[in-house]
Amino acid sequence: GESVGLHLPTLSVQEGDNSIINCAYSNSASDYFIWYKQESGKGPQFIIDIRSNMDKRQGQRVTVLLNKTVKHLSLQIAATQPGDSAVYFCAEARSNDYKLSFGAGTTVTVRA
Amino acid sequence: EPEVTQTPSHQVTQMGQEVILRCVPISNHLYFYWYRQILGQKVEFLVSFYNNEISEKSEIFDDQFSVERPDGSNFTLKIRSTKLEDSAMYFCASSEDGRGVYNEQFFGPGTRLTVL
């Protein structure tokens, strides 16, 4: 079936380095892609989203890239900080419905 | 900053018992959702709710599940006869009325349900 998933379950990053988290999706009907951050014991927290008519969007210290040709989504975090340690999920949504379909998650650990 | 709240934070119940999980969505939001996350797995959609009716539900959301907006602020998820496999973290979320435009879903902190 169609699903959203992540390439790697874990990522260890040195504090101050840039992080890149990847996600592959298969549903070409999706209109929006979203990155969520989930800290231990908390609910998913919205980071950034991107619509299917865009290929790049920047936020504060984060950039999302969308490659529709290969159905690939990535989240780049600049100058990774200890507070960035969390599980990161990509999710997809379609404009005709409002449910989010989540990928499996990548656990990011920031080394001091 | 407005936020989604959920109670209780942890619910322990015996198999076969009914549980009600409660959520208070953000006050001006019109779309409400329940998701669940089994330990170590991805977040899964259960149901979306708009204008006092279910707008979409997943295969997980069978006859044992029901949702209700009993008043102007609460949104509840009821599991009639809990099973061991219902043990999970249950997240409530809400979003503004987007009318065809994606709106950010805000998630609550979750209720951890443990079925013994």
C-alpha cells in the first residue's frame, strides 16, 4: 500500500553540525508534506510544511526540500543543538481530506 | 499560546472495560482528530470529526470506538471494551476550518492507555 516512511531510524549528530533527515513517500496524490518533532512524553510538534507545488521552504534553522521526481522529502537542521534531540516524523496530507499519514520516525541524538 | 489539552495523562484499565479519553481542542478550531501511537511505532490516524460528525475514519476505528463532542469544549474518544492491543498513546489534535486548504494540526500531549 501507499505509505510515507523514513530512510534511517536513528541519526547521531555532533552539536553545531547540520542534520539531514530523509523521508521517502509513495503517494503521488499528496498535496502537503509536514515535518513533526516529538520529544519524549509529548505529542508531535509541527516544524515546517511544504506544498507539492514547491521544492524548497525555509524556516528558522530548518529547511525542507521536496523532490517530486524521486518522491523524496528531507529536513535540514542547521547548527544542531541539544534541544533538537527528538524523534522526527514526516507526514503527508491531501487537500481533500485532513488526516495525516505519518512515517516511521527518525531518532536524532545530539552529541555534546 | 493556545494548546490542546488531554486528560488523563495515564489511564490503566482491565481488558473488557470501557474507557473515555478526553480532549479540549483549541477554542477556535473546528476540526478534531484522534491518533494513536503504539510504543516504538509510528503515529496512526484513527478518526477526524467536523460539524458534529465523523468526516473520516481508519480501519482501526471499528465499532468498539466512538467519538463525541458533548459540549462546546470537550472532544472524547470512547473504547467500549478494551483489548490488550489497544494499549498505546492516544493523541488528540485540532485544526482550523481550512475548507480545502491544509491547516496545521496541533497535537495534545497524549493519554497513555495501558490495558491489563
